[in-house]
Amino acid sequence: MASDRRGLAAQMDRALRRESTGRTVENLSFTLAGDSIALCDLLKCAGLAASSGQGKHLVASGGVRVDGQPEARKTAKIRAGQVVELAGARLVVHAPPGPR
């Protein structure tokens, strides 16, 4: 388990270094089903983490930014209009579609 964490941390470090060198950042979009979503769940639902647990680990490792600021709260409520960045991915969160 510890070796998995070290491997994940190394991947994050490499990805963050690549982003800082000016390479293209992948732009993603996510539409909420309700008013908000926990950060770790968003990472899972958007495909940036394999599970909510892995999402929590990514947040704890310090590699996740929300609206340009480092985010340490694993279950921070993410709302429409916020931007989440992680290892070369930029995820824009949108409001759910309104009633027809």
C-alpha cells in the first residue's frame, strides 16, 4: 500500500512538473446533479481518480487546486462556476440544467 502511495505521489510530481513547463492542460467539464459535490467525489466522477478514496489521497498530497488556490479539505463542497485543477487537468464545474 505504501509503495502505491509513493508511486501515485511520483506520478503527481511528474504531472505537476509537466504542467509548469507550459505544456497543454487538458480542459474538462462537469455538470452537477445538485447544488454541490464533495471534492473527492468530483475527482472520482470526472475520471481524475479511480475512487473517492484515491480522490482523498490526491487532495491530501497537496496536488489539487480549487479556483487557483491549494485545497486541503478532502470533502470541500464544490459548486457551479468553480474550477478544479489536478496534474495537468482543468475541470470547470457547471450548474445542473434548469427545468424545461
